[in-house]
Amino acid sequence: MKKYVRLTLCFVLCLALALLGCGKTDNPTIGDPDDGTQTEQPGDMEDPGDSEDPGDTEDPDDTEDPGDTKPTDREELTRGYAMRFSVPSLCNRADAADDFYLKAERDEDGFLVSLIGFGDFTDNEYVKLIFHTSETHGTGWNVQISDLNVLVNKTKAAYRTNITKFWSADGGYTKFAAGEQTLANAPVYKKEKDYFTLTLKVLFGEIPDYTPEGRVSLFAMEFADNGSANGLIYDAVNYMNGMLVDGVSQGDPAAQNSYYTIQLSAEEIANLELVQGYGIEFSPNADHIFAKVEKGDTAMTLSFRAFQPLDDGDFIRFIVHLGEPLGDNAWALHRSDVSFTVYKDAAYTQTDKVGFFEGASTQFHGRDKAVHAPIFTQTDKYWDLVFVVEYFELGAEANGDVEMRAFFGEYTADTLNLGAKKDGVALGDQAYQKNWFVL
């Protein structure tokens, strides 16, 4: 019996030793100072270095550094926003002007006015809009009884009608005040990282004398409420730069014929049918001339058409440049560039000039006449002017296969009217040959 007990005790002792041996591993002891690691225990949390702590942010190397954020592509963002106003570089309040771009689109029941600004549109700043439907165009800041005068800020859009003066001191409307009414739709303001948007829906029924067949034009300018009766207007140092369309001056903002057209009249729409194929447009704020150029074997034919009268003293300036355009020198010409001054009944040439405005005192010509005189005809709706240019007038290298760059501009009362489009797309600054028409 004792022997049996001794054998049993030995067996238990061996088993215990065996179990103790199996529990040992080759891993270092928990917290072993030689290794610096520790094995995971059932009661331990996941290693903070390997887990996502709710209070932690992403690895700085994996996040976008605010300092490295690329600025908004302004050109892409504002594509289609043809009107621009309160431009800091042109403005008498460069420190505060918000550099607005605007477009106005017809909807089923009204105009959706969309604005993009690149400043800090503060709570005391607002935009004045005037919707103009009358065929009478006031000057000297006079407006029409039928004009809809709107003031819009971040949160509200108020309006007045039945006034004839722009400025509050004269009974006009340039500051939120008693007697105003609220438009049916409130504005929508949204702040983005480096710009803001402001949109406003103006119903057709809110615009006096509005008709779907009538012309509608728009005034826009930024103001600030500085406590004065008129507020503080962010207009341009040179008033001609107060409102730009496609980068070109609309003219004097105080004159209503300078407002930006947002709806063509039925007659103007019908006129567009008469200029199909005339892909060149220039002088939009004067006679708005349409043109096309047809290149033949020995000469090219220029055909001009417009719907406003061409006065006897008005002329078209047409300049041709061969070869690569000149660099970034504004209004630079090459001596070989040929400038044509085209009147109703005569055309003259000028060359050997290095500056665009050389010869302005004599309307850019002497006695040198072009080979062909223009042919002018007038119909009950429009006028046509056809002018043929022989290639040899442009230099020995000119022919029908050579690419040419050309400037088109109209002078009225000895004033150059800029602005140009090709197939409906605005060209860049006409001071640079790289932005001229390609023929």
C-alpha cells in the first residue's frame, strides 16, 4: 500500500514539473528591460500606437497641410460669370471690395442671379441691383419708375420701385430703409475656403413692365452701410471700369445704356438669325459689329454686319500680324504689321509702327489708300460693309495658307470700343497679340 502511495506521489510530482516546463516560452519576460517590449495580456488594451484613439487625429504626414492647400482655380470657377464689379485693383475701396463675378440665368418664373466673391463679405456690406426694362435710358444716375431696385446682403433682399433717382439723398434707394419691401425669395449665402457665393431668385412678376419679349438689363455694384444716408459705394477709380463684361468696360454705370443685358428682346433674337456664320464679334458696347473672313487664293474678303447706325465719322480698325505673336508687351506692334482704317466709303493703310496708338491723331493713316475701297449697303434692318484685302498688301509671306492674327475694333467719336468674341467665346485682353483673332 505504501509502495502504491509512493508511486502515486511520484507520478503527481512529475506531472506538476512537466506542466511547469510547458508554461515557459522562448519570449522575453513581460517587461523585460533588455527588450523593451511586452506581450499582450488578456486584460491589456490594444497598443495605443497601433490603434485609433478617438481623441487622436490622423498622422500629420497623411493629412492635408492648410499651408499647402492649393488656391481655387478662379478662371475655372468663374467661367460663365461674364459680369465683374467692385474689383479691388480698380476700386476706390481696394481694402474692402469683394471682387464680384455675376451671371443671371432665366428660369421658368424668374431670373436666378448668381454671384461669386473673393473677399470677406461682412454683415454691413450689400450689393445693389437694378433690373431695367424701359426703352428710356437715364443718364447722370437717373433711373426709371419701372426699374426694380434691389439691395441684397447675406440674409435679406429688399426692393423699391417707383423712384427716379439712384441716390438716397435725391429720393433714391442706396441703403436699406423704411418703405422697402422684401422679395419673395431670400438670398442664399455660402462661405467656401477662399471665396463665397450669393444667389438670389427674382421673379418675373416682381419686375415692373417685364415681358418675355422685352429687353432686360442689369446694374450691379457693392456698397457698405457706413451710417451715411447713401452708404459707401465700392465703385471704380476710373468710372469706366465700374462694371466689366468679359473683361471689358460696360461704359459709365451712371448711364443706363451701360447696364448688362440679361435678356434680349424678341427683335434682338430675330437679328441673331441674320448673323449666322458671322463668328467674329467686336465693339459690343457701341455698334456691336459681327464679321466673317473668307480667305481665297489671292485675297481675303471681310464682311461686316451690324444693326446700329454707322456714322460717317466712325471707322473700323483692322490690324494683321504674321508669324508668332509678340510677347507680353501691352499694345505692342511689329513694324511689319499692317493696320487698316476702314470707313463707309474709303480704307487706308498704315505700317512701320511699333505701338498700337501711334498715328491716333490722324486716325491711323496718311494718304496711303488700300487697294480696294469698301462697299457699304444699308437695309431696313442692318448695314453691310464688305472689304477685300489683297495678300500682297500684308507682305511677301502672306497667302491663303498662312496663319494670321488680327485685331478688330470700332472707333466712335475717336474712342476705341473694345471687346471681342469668337463663336460666342470672349477673347482675352486685346492689348496682347496672343489674344487676337486667328484667321
